[in-house]
Amino acid sequence: MDGELFPRERTLIAPGAVHVPDWLGAGRQGELLAACRAWARPPAGLRTVRTPGGGVMTARQVCLGLHWYPYGYARTVVDGDGAPVKPMPAWLAELGREAVAAAYGDAPDPSDPAAAYDIALINFYDGDSRMGMHRDAEEKSAAPVVSLSLGDTCVFRFGNTASRGRPYRDVELRSGDLFVFGGASRLAYHGVPKVLPGTGPRDLGLTGRLNITLRVGGLG
């Protein structure tokens, strides 16, 4: 945010969970937004996610590499238009590795296939969207989850591994922020209870919030 007295600092939120503010510069944010807009177009484009119990997620989603649906992965959009999922770009996988290095000071060995970021979940939030507390537990790999934010600021609630309730910590994620969670926090519950409309950078040209989550599936 312009005019802040002190810059925001890299923060350890929980063991293995790190918030790195302003990690993506304005140019990189614009490039990532343009890519997200292309990925969101059909086929295998942006969709509304419905849960087995009949609920509807208010954040809409598009996937790369493998298609996530409640609660598994597929190579086609099994709960949408049935099209093959769009591929995971090599540059986006590398961005995941760079993010882990920025958060932890090191990165997975590129020669290790288990360390290759091969799945991206891209969620679009408008001003009324929310995300309930959940765990990213469908992957077989224990590699850290990488989360990148574009557009409007959100309240990101990062909890514990035992339940959806307390203790948890609320973190403000702004456009360009990075959040990485792995190790002891890899299966922590987390969610987005609030988006703050109109808080994104005007020059970015995005109304709402995009969250790009990168994962290592380990699914073969």
C-alpha cells in the first residue's frame, strides 16, 4: 500500500508457513494476470465448483496440469465441459520453485521429479466470494503449497492441522504477495473469510481477486 510508514516484512506465520509481501512486481503481476485470462477461456475454462453435498463454491476456478474436483484429480474437467485440462506451463512450474526459494531460502532439487510443480488451481473471487476452511490433502507429495495473490486484498485465515477451528491466524494478502506452506503446516486448514473490494492496484486492471495455487501432485 502506498504511503506506508514501514515496509511489510517477510513473516513466519507458523512452522513451515511463510508470508512474503510484495514478491511479485507490477510487471510480473500483469503478465500473470494476462495468462490467467487466457487460461480462463473455454474449453476447460473458468467454472463454478459444486460440492458432493450440493453446495456451490463462491470462488470460481480453472485448473492446469491436473483438474481438481471435490475431492480428487482428473485429466479432464469431469465436473464441467469434459475437456482435457490445460497443460501446466514450464515457466509457471519454475515460478513455484522460485517461490519456495524466496520463502525458505532453498528450493526442491530440480532433478527430483517429485519436486516439479505440476498442478495449478486458479481461483477468482469477486467482492462477495469466500472460501471455507479446508486442507489441500488430495496430493501424495508433501512438497510445499505456493499461493500467489493478484488484485484485491483478502483476509487469509491460516489455522492448525487438527481442526477447522482455533487456533488460527488472519493474514492480509495483497496483490503480489506470496504465501508458502509446507513441512509441519502442509496439511493445515486455511480459508478466505473476506475479500476487500476496490483495494487492488488500479494499474493492474483487475476487479476482484485471483489466487494462483501451485502444488506438486506426486500422482504419477
